[in-house]
Amino acid sequence: MNELRRRWPTNESISSVSSLGITTCTRVLAIVWTHLIGNPNVNTEWDIFGPGEHLYSNFMVLPQQRSKSLSARAEKLFPGGVNSPVRAFGAVGGEPPMIVRAKGASLWDADGNEYIYYVGSWGPMILGHADPEVVDAVTRAAQNGTSFGASTPSEVELAELVTQAFPSIEMMRFVSSGTEATMSAIRLARGFTKRKYIVKFEGCYHGHTDSLLVKAGSGVATLGIPGSAGVLDELAQFTLALPFNSVEAVEWAFTRHKDQIAGIIVEPVAGNMGCVTPRPDYLQRLRQIADVNGSLLIFDEVMTGFRVSFGGAQELYGIVPDLTTLGKIIGGGLPVGAYGGRAEVMRMVAPLGPVYQAGTLSGNPLAMAAGAATLRRLKRDGASIYAALESNSAALVDGVTKAARDSGIEITNARVGSMFTWFFQGSDIHDYDSAAKSDSKKFAQFHRGMLERGVYLPPSQFEAAFLSVAHTSKDIDHTIDAAHATFKNFGRTAATNPS
């Protein structure tokens, strides 16, 4: 039965079941009978197959009774039933599965359904879920206490690992989230330069701090709203939102606001309008413009740090920013963030300087332990890890793209290392406006079809997906097979699953 787990060739006819043997055929027919008549004695597929042994084929619908019950309870407690808008399924239809555990590249929901997971907690799980070294490090740290509100050796150890990988970070400060990191970096840039304006780029998401929610990506893009209620015009006016990949727009802004722009903050590889890559020399031109005008260049590497290479996008593209923000991977999946850069800039931060920033749980020992274990592994095995991520990601992205085109579906893709997006349109993507032309209804069909076949993708056309070290060639093959079956059924499922 091992090859039947998530591996059923979904584009084959039911007659091929005969090759599986009498016992297997009996179990398959039992599933079909269960779904046809609703046998009360067989509640879900795993009652027949055992946990994780689901048959994913064209006629199956995964059981979701327990997830739906939990979602109904959650909706009474949380806005939209979720604690972050990107977890909601409003853009793709259906209800999000309630997840109870994860291991490697797989996760399981409350109904026992197993999924190959390409969200990876939105990027941090580069080693896969519940990596033994990380779990052991967190367990040992917890035995010594979960929080002290005081300095610890683990902070020093993790910071040294970070600065070794990112030479541009001469001094740093840990915080508890990516939002805190970018918020603090913006404040620091303004304090250091004594200027008001910040340049950001449309579709780039830098957390939910007020001044950075102007034309942001991520959930803001998914929900189709221009920003956020509650953000004061008096604050938003000092954020200049420009088209990503347009050097001309940046030059215009610096001409119009001469000697008034504190810094440029950019996702060097955008991940929150889908994965959008920088044009050749774009990042280098941002560096030059910042230098000429006495402004700071801030790389938001919360998503790309340790993901697109060990030294992040700045290593990959050969750019040295003044400040860098990090998160996700540096905490090994636990809540963490960091900002750092040139020592002369960082010495402006309290208690050395007048730019105040503090946090009770900053440098939490559990997050430090998880992060250090993750970075040690990436440093030790980096050559093989990043090579495998590159080859496996290429095989996956190209395979799914080919499956769509074989079915006559317009699609393009963008990928840097192990972060990627399939855009449902035929044109190249270079900024938010071009990304927004993608067919979100087709993406929703794609998402639903893949989920029913045991593949969990980000529930938005405008979010990057991620591969981990734990994803195997069988995972990739199954995902491509599931894509073939999903695209083959696009016309039929459109009628039964309206967006």
C-alpha cells in the first residue's frame, strides 16, 4: 500500500484498479461505496486505508467534517475564523483544513487527510517540519526555561551565525516578528538621516505597520484592497509607493523629493504579489540612487534570507544594503525577526542612541535555539541543500507549467531558488500591475483541485510557494500528476465549483 499513499495516478481510468489486487480493489470499492451512499459505519477514508493512506483520484472528495466543525467554532472567536488573513480561503473557495501536525514535507488535518505542503509556514520550514535537530534544540532549551527577559548565550550564538552569512550586518537587534523588524528599520532610517519619506514598491509587503500598508501585497493584494482602514493620511503621505522594477519611477521620486527621502525598502525578490524577480541591474541601480542621494537602502529579506541562498538575495545578486530585515528561517519556525546593518547606523538604536525600540520577548531562548539549529545545518550542509532545492524546485515548477500548457491553459511561472509562483496568464510578470492581470478564478480552480488530490498550496494567486529539503522526488512526481489531473478536469469542475 505504500505506493498508493498520495501516489494514485489520478489521470488513469478506474479499470486500472484491477492491477492492484483483490484486497486493494475491495478497499477502493469500499471508498467509492462510502461516498456514493454515505455508509454511516465508515466515517472517512482513513477508516478503510488507515491514517495517511488516502486514494486521491478524480472522483474523490476529502472528508472535512472535523475541520468544518472546528472552523465554525473559530469563526465565533476570530475575525474570519483565522488569526492571519492569508490563512483564509476566501480567494480560492472552500474552508481551510484545520491542521493538527506536520512532519517533513507533509501535514495532516483534523480529519486525518495528508497533504504535501508547499506553504511551509510561509517560508521558514526550509528543512521541513519537525526536523529532528531543531526539535531536539527546542526541547533542550525549554527544559532550561522558556523566557527570561534577560540576555542569553543563545542570542550571541545565533547573531554570530547570521552575521557570518550576511557580512553587511555588522550589528543587529533581535525582535519577535518580521513586522517589528521592518517597522524598526524604517524608524532607524528616519532617525539616522533625519528625513521623513520612505520609498517602497507596490505589491511588496513589509508587515502591517501603518506607514508600510500603502499598496502592499500579501493578504492586502489577495483581498483586493488598496491599503488598510485606520492608516492615517498624515502617515501615509510620507510613504512613496512606486512600481517594482522601475528605475525611472525611483529617479523621479528622488528628483521630486530631493534630500527628503530617508530610505528605500524593497523585497529584493518580491514574494507577496507572487514571486516576482528583479530585472537585471535593478537592485544595483537602487544601490546607486541611494548612495548619490544620501539615503539608506533596506533589503527586506524576511522571506529571501537563507532561502534563495545562504547569504540571501544580497549574496545572490551581489548587492550590499545599508540595513537588512530578517525573520522566518532565522527562527526555525518559531516567532522571530531581526534588523541589522552598518555599525554606525545601528549605534543609533537605544541604549546607545536616540532611536528607541524594545521588546519583552526579543531574543526568546526557544526561538534562538531553533534558529541556531537551522542555520548550523544550512551552513554545514549548504552545498548539497541548496543544490537539491534548486534542482527539485526547477523540476516541480517546470513540470506543473508543462501540465497546464498540455491542457491548453495559459500559465507562466517565476522562481528564484526554492520560492516560486505559477501565474495564470501568458505574459511575463515584472510588477504588481502585471501580476494583478492573472486569472484568479483559474488559480482558485487549480488550488481546489490540487487540495482534493492531497497537495496544499498557498491559498492565493499572490503568495509565493516554497519547497523544503524534505520534499522528495516522489512528492514532486505526485504533485505534477495531480496537476495533470486537475487541469484535465478544469472545464468540468468550473461548473460545479463556481468562484
